[in-house]
Amino acid sequence: MSTPLNNKAAVEAFLQAAANFLSTNHSNHFHNSDGVNDKLNVVLDELLTTNVVTFTNNEKDVLDLLVTACKAINPGNEQLASKGSKLLFNFSNKNQFINIYSSRNSPLELFISFLINAYSNTTQLSYKLDILRALSKVLFENGGNCQKYHVQLLQILLPLAHPNNLELSSRRMAINCLGNLCVKTGNKLQGKYQNIYDICLGNLNAGIREGDENSSLKVLSSTLRALQFVVTEDKNILAEPFGATIETIKNYVFFNVGSKNWFIDRTNITRLPINSYNKSSVPWHHEKANIHSSHSWMSSDSEFSDGDYNQTRKNNDDSRIRLNALGCLQSMIRASPKLLYPYWNKFLPDARPLSSMSPSLFTLIAHDPILTVRIAACSCITTLIDGSKQFLTVANDREIKSSFTSLSANVGAIVRELHSELIEALTDEHSSALLIQLLKCSTALINNSAYERLSSGYLSRFYHAVLVLISHKETPIRIAVLGLLSAIVDCRARYEEIALLLQEQIINLTNFDKQSSNEIPAPVNLLIYLIKLIGNTMEPSSLRIAGWGLLCVCARMHLSILCPLWPQLNILITSDLKNDDVNIRTASMKFLEEYAKSAAAPEFEDQNSFEDEAIIVHPEEKLLMPGLLKWWTDTLDNHIQMSSFDTCHAVRALTCDSLYHMPYAIFSQLPPERALYSVTLLLRFGSDESPNVRASACRALGGFILFPHLQEDTNFATDMAFSVIQNMSDVNLLVRLRSSWALGNLCDALVLISLRNSAQLNSGTILDFLTDHMWIKIVKAGLAGSNDNDKIRPNAVRTLGSLMRISPREFLTKEQTGLVKDVVMTLIKNFEHGSLKIRWNACYAAANMLRNQDFPIGFNHWTSPLYDSLTKAVRSAKNFKVRINACLALSIPTKRENFGDMKMFCKIFEAIVLALENVDSMGESSFQEFKYQEQLRLQLLETYQHLVLLATPQDQLYIQSFVQRASICSAFNKDKIVVMTQDSVFDAQVP
């Protein structure tokens, strides 16, 4: 075959010819003659010397060729099978097996079957290695798609990968196959991971074989890589005793660390200056690298001549061991972070005399000659720290003289050294990639440290250390610096310390506004720097966006320092809202929203994010920021109007979020046209094309309906109800969540209006606000929400409870077998199913419903199911808040007939007494419920007293025994309880 392979067309023509030749011979490949085999050899040789992928993008043609080759080649012919394996290795792609062919026609099974048969019929080692190499590539990320071959594969690979296999090349290839078999296989390999895990540990413990160090190092590297995949897929495989395993991993993490000429010579590297930085701890010296350690795994022998620090083959092999060991350690941390807590001091310095003689991950960061290893070590520390906030809360770095070193002192020492080492690394490092990782690691440390238990000054040292990088020439580093500064500013435990730092004028503005060659601008503080940075349109957009993000944190935590700069910030917002970059417009609007939120609340008030079950109340008398009315007036006239017409949905959503934070004290003082504009804007956004905008509009409407001023506006109440009800059926979950919260607030507001009308003896009724048609629509929306997603149901049942509380007698009578029955049955369902939040909200909604004196309970057939569910909750609910609210509901009806017949009344009474007798028993409830125990006891006593007072003489005959039991259990309640006799009901003080 002639093969002019100099262009795409020629290669495709050759592929077609090769495929045609192979396809004509694949049907009887087991009987191929020598001539045919010779031709196959020629074709395969031509294919193996062709860089097909360079010339053709048609993956299906290449894959068809591989399929045809596997069918044409006799697996019993070692030479052909070896070349076929090489063909698979060169041209196969892990994604082709799944994406091009349907699962039924996938070539993956054909390839694996071919390779298994070829290996079984091959005796020559070099051919076996070719087959195993191809198998390794074919299996990568495809282990889950070849489940029927798992047993066969393991029968071949496990013995090969065993430490007893002295042929290191085949052992290494088998280990690679096992590792790749695990990748993204999940539970389809469950039960077999343990065998692979044990093989990996056995190989690691076997160490290096004398006389063949290079091959042994490759085996170890492959083993660590495979172990990483195993741990990633089966997180439960790590279990105690874990000490020996982690010690083995540690040995390879620091493999040959400390050998002569191992570390980088940094004596000639210029250290970056640090403004106002005064390191308090002892400087880190090279002795920490344990150069003269006596540990067996840290040999003092060297293969390098003096001054030779190049990445030789030996150096690369050692570094690959450390790199894969770090990846393995990181997988273990992610799989079981708590299991690693006791072993932190094996990898992190804690300043103890013995630990100072051992290397740490910071040793690798500072001195490993391979940058990839240094980055991996830093990433490993980040993974170790991130999410460990609960563990780090025990840290106490204050020295206490004692013969016993507590856990808090040990963790405190590690935290202290983490700060010290990271700050030093930031000042020493010149590699941009590693510097970014160090900044991210520092951010994770700050976010997870409990600074209220630590000495002061840590954040100041970090602040001063990173400010020298804030004007770095590389944008990603500057963005990472701003992220670290955001973590520092966001630390509430060091509020005063951070407030002083924000006012320090130590940042040089030479790069921004150097007015002349002889004039250098005075240093400024961080806030002024950010204003200059954001206002400089020559800076990258990503950097300006990060600047806005840091200003958001400043507005949230230190608004009083930021307020005097509002005129400059106002100009920036106006300018950036006109920017063509949608991300910049969004960032500026996010800052405006954060500023409005902070201005409406005291700085130290816990500004919780949106809570779906809470009613956000806007106090009328609250100390507000001076000039806030003018600020809101100007903001409405300028920024809100501009952002409301933005084409970006995120900007429009933030417009609604900003309006949500407007205090009632401000809204009530707005000129009528601006107040009307705010309301109209939110109602318009309630039908926006973007679900994010609709959700934000519903949230803001839910806040506005709690304004007394708007509760008197019939038009607003009606329009708001229509908008929210419409969004209750939205396909987007977030929209339904926010609208359910708003609808619950609407019904709560109607309850408040009803109570005010009753107190003032107003002739008007609640029906003045809503028509009968709207009333029914709200009930149906609440019913639909009560059967919706678990996140929506708490607010939906709140809606039903509030609405039933104020429903007029005519509606209740008309709908007692219709909508009212549906409401009751829906509440019963939510008593018993769903999250705890749903259950206690449903019980509270039942209590609200029963407060309506006209509610038709006691004689309808749904009376018994309702009371049965409530009494069941009182007796057996594990959550005490559910019990309390269920018990509260039973104390609401004021008439004896509301409890149904005598059998039902006695059943309820018995349930209350039983609950009283067991109130001090936690049972299956968690210890967290203990804080509600006293509240439950008091509610039970209140309900018991209420029922006793309602009992008729006929009831007394049946409940007398329960009264006596209650009298006995009241002895340890130390409270006042009602004791009933056959003739009278009186109060008896229990001694």
C-alpha cells in the first residue's frame, strides 16, 4: 500500500483503504494465512507510523478503524495482537467509547475483550506490556461501563500488581490498570475496592528493591496514583487503625527530602519588602528541612555533584513520588477530613522541639526543586484547612504553663505556625502560580480560624504582608490579594483591629496618579485605593469586579468608615452602571444592594440572609443612619431608575433586592410619587421574563406588605396578591419559594389588619381588601404550595393557617366540606410528613386556624383525623418544637363542643397526661432538643389546665384517673397545676 501521508486528504484515503482491507479479513481472522498476516503487519505498521489525529477530526472514522482492527486481528498471534494494542493506545480516546456509539453498540466491550484474550494468549513480556498499556488507557474513566468484565480484569490484574510479582514493569502496568479502572466507577466496583486498596498498601510498604531503584520508583509512583483514585471513589475505605497508613503516606510525601543538594538555594533571592510588617515569631531557617535527619527514608546520599540543582532523572523520579503522594494525601483529606485531625502535626509545623526537626508541607513549598510539587503541597494544606472550622475553634495559642499539653494548645500551636509560615512564604515566593495558591490557602485559613480565641495581631500581619502584592504586575495575583483582604475585613471577631487597618494610609498610588516626574502622591488607605482602582478604566474588568467585591465586604462590616466616601462611590456606581461589561454593572449594583442592606441595620446586628419561614418585620422606631432619607431619594432617582431598565437580569434582580432593604421609616417619609414608583416597579418586575428577577420582586413585595402604610392600600394588596399567586405556579423553584414566603407574609398582614379592626371596633371587615374570588385563589395557592417542594411547604402551610384564622363565617360554612376540608387534610399530611420545619409550621398553622371562633370543628367528619394527628405529634414527635406547636393547637378551641364527642375529648386528655409523665425523658430525641424541654413542659401544663376547665361532668368520670396521674407527676414539675374533683375544679399548689 502506498501511503503519501503529507496532507489530510491523503491520510483519510489511507484510512479508508486500511479499513477496507481489514474488514475483508476480519471474518476469518483465526485462520489467517501467512500472506494475510504479512499484509496485516504492513497495514498495522503504516497505521502506527501515522499521526492520524493531526490530519482528521472525524473521530468516528478512526474508531471504526480500531473496531475493524480488533475484529481482524487474531488475539493468538502475539505480534499482531501487540501491534493492535499499540494501535488502541495511540488512537483511542476515552470519550469516543460513549459519545459516538450507543450504549448497545459501544466498542468498549470489544476492545476490552480483545485485550483480555490477547493477554491470555501472549507469553512474551514486551508484548504483554503493550497490551497492559493499552488496557490502562481504555479503562480510564470507563470502569463503570464495563462492569461485566470486572471479575475477569481483577483476576488478571490483582496477581500482577501484587508485591510478590518481581517483574516490576508488568506490576507497574497492572497497578496503572487497577487505578484507571477505579476512576469514576463509583459503587459499580463496590466490594472490590478493598482488594485494590490492600494491593496498593502492600506495594507502598514493600518500598524500593535493591538493584533496580528506577523501576521501583515507577512502581511506587503508579501505586500512589492508583491509591488516590481508590480513595476518591470509596470514601469509606479509610478506617481505623489509620496510623500506619498515614505514616506510610507521610514517608512518601517527604520522600528523599533533606538529602544533600535537595532544596532550592534561596540565599540570593531578594525578599519582597513588607510595609509596617514586624514578624514576632522566630524566623524559619533551613534546619527545618531536616537536612541531617537520621530517618531511614531521608537518605543523606546524593547523586548530584556540588552545585548541580538541575532536574535530572533522579530528581524527577523523586519529585513524581512526592507529587503522587501529595495527591493521595489530598484525596484522603477530602474523603474523611475528621479522620485526619489527629495527624495534622505530621504534615504541619507546631513549633515543638521534636517537630522542628521534621519536615512539613511548608518545607516542600519553600525548597522543593519542582514547582508542581510545591503547588501540590500548598493545595494540600488548603484542603486540610478548608472546612475545618469546627476543629479549629478549639485552638488556643495563649501559653499556659502546665505539664500537660491540651488539645486546644496543640491546635493553637499549629494555627500559630500556619500563620507564620504562610506569611513568610508570601514574602519569599516569586512563582506566580504558587503565589496564587498561597493566597488562596491564606484565605482558607482566615475563613476557618476562630480569632476570638487567638491572640490579636494575626490579621494585621497578613494585611501588611499582602499589601505589597496589591500592585503586582499580574492580574490573577492582584485578584487573589483582594480575595484575601475580603476574608480579613469580613472577620467580625477582630472588628476594632480591622477598622484601624482600613484607615492606615500605607498604600502607594504611584501607578494611579503620579502627577509629574518629580511628584509622588501621598500613601492612601485601602478604601481610597479601591475607589482609584475601580475608577481606572485601564485596569482589567476582572480586577475592578474584585474591587467591588471587597467594597461589598467593607459596606457589610464597616459602613461607618465607608459612609464619608459615598460621594466618590456614587460617581463610580453611576459610571459603572453605564459600562458595556455586564459583570461590572452587576458588581456595582451588588455593592449598592449591600450598602442599602447595611444602612438599614446596625453594624453589629446579625444580618441574616433570606429565611423562607421568617416574617421580616421593619420596626418603625430604629436608629437609622443619618441622611438615609436623602440617600434613598437620590438612589431612587438615579441608580434604581437606571438599573431597572438594564438588559441584564442580574442587575434587575439586584434592583429588587436593594428596594427590599428599604426601612419602613424611610418609605413612609418618601414623597408619594417616589413611593408609588417603588411599588409599581416591583409589581412590574413580578412578571419579568427572568426567573431571578421575579423571585427578587416577590421577596421585596413580601417585605413591603408588612409596611402598615401599604397594608391600608387596597389596590396594592390586591395587585400584590395577584402577582404572588401567579408566581406560585412558576416552573422555577426559587420563584415559587420566594412567592410562597410573600404570600405567607400577605396573610400574616391580613391577620394584623383584622386584629386592628377588632380592637378599634371598625365596621369594615377584612373582606374589604380582597374579593371572595381572590380569597379562594389564595387558599388554592396555599394548598398547591403545601403539596409542593419541601422548601415551599413551610410557608404554604403558614399561609393556610393565617387565612383560616380570619376567614368569615359565611366562607367557612360554605366550604366546610370543600376547601376547608382540603385545608385540614393538607395540614394533617404536613404534620406527619416532610422536614421538621414543615411539621412544626403545620402544627402552628393548625393553632392559627383554630383561633377562628367560627371554625367548624367538632361536628365535621374531619375533626377526628385532625385531633388524632395532633395528639400523635404531642406523644411521639422527636422534635420538641413540633410537640410544642401541636400541644399549642390543642389548647386553642374555647368551647367543649369543638373537641367532638366524649371519646375524642378523653383521648386528647390522655395524650396530654402521658406527655406530661414523659416530659423529662428525651427518648429518641436528640440532645439538641433539651433546650426546648422546659417550654414543652409549660405548654403541656397550660393545655392540661385548659382541657380540665372545659371538661363536662360526663367527661370527669372518664378522665379522673388521668387527673390523679397528672397530680402525681406534677410533684417533680414544681409548678401550679389544676386538680379536678367530681364536684369542683380548683387550683392546688404542689409543694
